[in-house]
Amino acid sequence: MLEFNKVQVYYGNVHALKGITISVKEGEIVTLIGANGAGKTTTLMAISGILTPRDGDIKFLDEEIKGKTPSFIVSKGISHVPEGRRIFPYLTVEENLKIGAHLRLDREAIQEDLKKAFDLFPQLKRMKYQMGGSLSGGEQQMLAIARALVAKPKLLLMDEPSMGLAPILVDQVFEIIREINKQGITILLVEQNAYRALNVADRGYVLEVGKITLADSANKLLKDKKVQTAYLGI
């Protein structure tokens, strides 16, 4: 589904991604793990068109998307749940969700997908007329995920969905990730909690200072001594 091939990204003179290659197959959950500053968020931003790589190829369903606008990439079926949620604080929950659908032309189906989002996140349904900024951190994370789903993605990019959440909410987020995947949506997950990420994923990549240093099934990465020492606290 996604081919991210030998991609080079710079921030000015800082070489953030040094020719990394990853792939995501349809139906998978693939996770990127690594320390802060390794290039995980940069990878997602390059896929979603927020950053333009200097070199390399990014193909989605065999179509080159490198250098395309974020709106074009969303229209092709990629949604991005950004780090830090980035909901609109002065719009209601319902208005935030409708923004997720603003590129869609199938207006009648949007109402059905809004209903599905509220079914997946019943707490949001009770708050549909509240301002986004009045929600707790966990509720805002649910809203950010729901907004991305209303765009009707084939591939969902998730950046640190458990960041700053209480343990019980972290459990809920990972249950939702599994449920979204069961509904047929492919997921590329960036997550600081490497143990939880590898337990939910099919495959994983370890990113260190802009380079892929390990790539394997999630089960094998969980058993890898280097991964255990560096990222799992074992």
C-alpha cells in the first residue's frame, strides 16, 4: 500500500531522514519506534505532505505522492492524527468532526460516518456541542482520531496517540487502534511506548538518528536484546 523508498529530508542544514526505506502492506499495523529526535514524526509529515523530501520516492497505491499537497494526499485516502492532537479549540466536537470530511463529495454518507465515529467514541457523542478546548487530554485525543476517520482513510497515520494520557486511557487508545484495524483500515503508528506499540503491531521498524537500524516482525522485535535494552527497559 505504501512505499517509502530512500527518502531524504532536511530541516535547513539538518539531515533528519538519511535515505530511509519502509513499506506498509494493506491491512497491517506497522509501528516506528525510536528515541525522541530519531525522525519518526518527520517520516509521517513527509508522507502526509507537510514536509517535502529532498530525495527519494513516496508511493501510495502505486501513485507517487512525494511533493503533493496535504489536501491531495488526504483525498487519496491517507489521514494523519498529529502529535499533540491539534484539534480546533473554539469549534464544537461536531464541527471538528465535520472538518475531517471537508474534502469529501459524498455528503449523504458523511452523516453515516459521523454516526459511526460517535458509536466508536460514545463519550464524544455526549459532548458533541461542547467546544473542543473544553475537553480533557484523553477526550481531545479521541476527537483527533475520530476526525481523521471521518475523512474515510485507507491508511491512518498516528503520531504518539498515548502521549500524556493516564494508563487507563492508554489502554482505551490501544483497544481503539485494534478496532480501527479490524474495520479494514491500515495503520502506520509512531509511539513512544515501544512495548505497547509492538504488542499491537504486525511489524516494526527501529529508527535511530534518521536511519532504520532494525526491521522485523513485532514479535521478533519484542524479543530482540537491543530493543529490550534500549526501548523496553529490560
